[in-house]
Amino acid sequence: MSIKRVLSGIQPTSDIHIGNYFGAVANWVKLQEQYECFYCVVDLHAMSMPYKPGDLKQNTLNMFSSLLACGIDPNKSVLFVQSMVPEHSELNWILNCVTSYGELSRMTQFKDKTTLLHEKSKDHFVSAALFTYPILQASDILIYKADFVPVGKDQEQHLEFARNISARFNKQFGEYFKPPQALFTKIPKLMSLADPEKKMSKSLGPKHFVGLFDEEKVIRKKVSSAVTDTGGIASSEMSPGVRNLFEILHACKKMNDFDSLKKDYENGSLSYKLLKDTVSDALVELTSGLKKRKAKLDENPDQLNQILAEGTEKARTLASNTIKEVKKLTGLLV
Ligand code: TRP
């Protein structure tokens, strides 16, 4: 049986945080052992929201080296930057033509991001790219004929969308794409430290997340100010903030600490200070190794460029082949 192919993408942001790490990247690292993996930094997607060109470039390179530092191995996976494989944009247009306005209008992420933009900016500019975002995402997946896409709940609708438009393409132009499937794995969903009812996200502000490359001091400070509850009573229902701290400990695989603190919690004697200190220790231990690897990579831009060029080359070989076939099927000259 041939080895199955996985594709996933991550937006370049200035701070990759522990939520991204445990919720996506650590899983990507594991998947490398079992699948042929394609991972891309989706810089074109990042342009759908207001941004500064200099920041985008910096964040893209930074995310690229962060992924390497986290353990994406260029000898096992194809790691590349979306815009450097222009075939994604070519397929994007063709798939635009088999997408209906109605189905795009039903995407909840568009509605959520539009609301966010209205709250944040005065000029209320909402790009058409934000609206057509899922088509580019479908192009990322279909251009490599990926079998599986590791997704969290928030991306499920986008994957469903990719399946739908691949089916529509096939109906119109002949069986060509196979519908990509979601690859659900048990991944921890970390919540914001300051508002533990919300998913950890950079856009909420610095108090809400722990950066993967934050200084030890910063990590300790953020964790020690995490929202918990008034404590003291052994209630049956753990409050979201406390649950989140336990979740982080679990994600860091500190099972002995996890079990013993859980026992304290159950008999009503848990010290939140101890819980927070233990969580901080676990995060400092995890991130200091990653930080060292990242610093080493960033010291050597030639090597990074070399990895980038090799990833681009491998991705383009496959992508250009798909585009050729798609052009033939759709009546374009090749
Ligand atoms: N939309 C995804 C996110 O915000 C990123 C993404 C772009 C992606 N292209 C993709 C994810 C293809 C999976 C597959 O997280």
C-alpha cells in the first residue's frame, strides 16, 4: 500500500505560542513518521487581513525557522512557503470558477473575522480575499492531492468546503481530484490564560498566550497571573482556568506532577501557586530546548535559504504537474 499524503498550513505570525505548538505543530512532527507530509507557511492567506509588508516577510521567515526548531525535518517532510509555489494561486483562480457565492457566504470564519475587523479598525475594510480565503486553502490541499489534512474543529468547515469543490470540479471536468479527508487526532486545545473561556490566540493580546520563544521571566509572569478561581473548595466542576493549567501540564507530559496535583485538587488542598509554579517549570523546560534550536537556525541564514529552496523545488515539481493536468481538463492552453 502506498504511503498516504498529508498537507497542512500555518499562518505566519510574529509569536508562535504554546497553543499553536500543542494544537498543531507537535502533531505535525509526529505525523512525519507515518505519512508523506507537506507543510506550508501560508503567507498569501495572511494578506487577507490588514498587515505591513515588512512584518509579513519577517514573520514568514520566522515561522519557517520556528517550524524547523520544533522538529519539522526537511529530510522527512516538504516544508515550504505558499507564495513561492505560484501554482497555488493558479489553481486558486480555476477553483474560484467552480465555487458558488452562496457556499462561500456560509463560511463561519468569514463572519467571525469580519466582526473582528469591525471591532478593531475604523475604516471597516473587509477584503474580498477574506471572503475567498477557503478557495485558496482548498487549492493548497488539492494541488498536492493530499489524502489527509490534520484539522482542529475550527477548520472542519473549510475542509468540508474543499471536499465539495473537488467534487464539483470532478463532475464538471471528469474524475480528477480525490476528496481530502480530515485527520482527527487527540490534540489538546489550550485556552487563553487571561480569559480561559476563549481559545488561546495571539489576537486577544499578550496576556492571553505564552509564546514558544518567550523568555523564562515572561513565561513565569504570564502563568502566575493566569486566571483561576477563588479556590479553597473541592467543587466537582473544575473552573476553566484551573482546567487549562492542568491541560498544559498534561500536554508537557508531566504525568507525575499532574497526578499528584490532581489528587490535591480532589481533596481540596491544591495550592494554585504550586500548580502555577509547576506549569511554569514544565514550560520553561520545554521551551528552553526549542529556543536554543531556533537561535542556532537563525544564526545561519544561508542554511535556512537552502532548506527553503529545496522545499520549494520539491513542492513545485508536484504542483506544476497538477496544474498542467488541470489546465488540460479545463480547456486552457498548455
Ligand atoms: N486556514 C488555516 C488556519 O487558519 C491555515 C491553512 C491555510 C491551512 N491553508 C491550509 C490549513 C491548508 C490546512 C490546510 O489555521
